[in-house]
Amino acid sequence: MRPYLRKAVQESLKCALDVAAACGVRRPALVPGRIGAKVARSHFALHDEQLIEVGNEWGYVLDIARGYPFAAMLVAGHPGKLAKLAAGDWDTHSARSAGALGVLGKVWRQVRGCPLPPSPTVEGVFAALRPSGRNRLADALAARIRAAASEKAGGGIPLAVFLANMAGEELGSDGDLSPWR
């Protein structure tokens, strides 16, 4: 059973980080939940102790991560959840954060100078793009997520970001992914 009270979730996350550090993990992988965990496991060589399911508590985890002896951190998952980090929404629950489509549209306009293809979902937007556009958007989004998350974590821990669609296929990334390969 998973705790759903915010304080309980945060205590569980602190315990997960404590366990990771006690087990000698120096490069944890932070994911939103089970889908992100599945994606991370399929693309990277991870031990169970490395994988931290953050849920919606990105601000909490990134704030306390600087107190651990981590050499680097991987943020991996679907852009529908992680795009919110680029906007500074550290609690990514849908009731407490803006939708990801606005962030995606802003990044696309900066990259391509035109509006996104119409879609009610982030998954649909990426599916509507040609592969080259899909990669450009995902890489640009990953760079913005990485910059925002790095700043939130105090800038002392190198970060990498990996984005995948719901089928688990890589969309794009930013940062050095080699420590997790």
C-alpha cells in the first residue's frame, strides 16, 4: 500500500533516498511513477535501490537531494508529467500544477516558430510530429527540464533527463546518460 498523505509520501521518499545512499547508490534515477520506472529499467542498467518513484513530490526530492552524496541524478519519464518541471511546477499533481501542453507549446514556438499540432494530450502532440520534429522538441524540452531541476537541486549535482512516450520509446534527452547505461 502506498501512503497518500503528503507528509507520509515525503517521509517515504526521504527513506528511499536514505536507503539508496546507505546502499552506496551515487547515481539515482528519479521517475514519476510505475510507467517512468518501467521506461527507466528498459533503457538503463539500474539496481532496485537506484530507482526512486517521486510521484508528484519533485520539489521536495530535489530540495533534499543536495544533502546526499549523489554524484549525478537521472530524471526519466513521460513529458506529460516532466514538462511541468520546466515551468517550475514542483508539485506535479494535476490539481496543483498547470497542464504540460502550455509548456510544450512554448518550447515548440521557440524551436520552430509555429504552433504545435492540435491535440488534447502531450502523447498526441508527439505522435503528430515527424520524427525529426519529435526529437527536436523532446531534446529542447529535456534541456529546459534539466536546467530547472538542476537549479532547484542547488546546482551541485549533475543531472540528465530522458523522455519517453507511453510505449516506452525514447523521445529525447539532455545531459550525460552514460552513468546509467
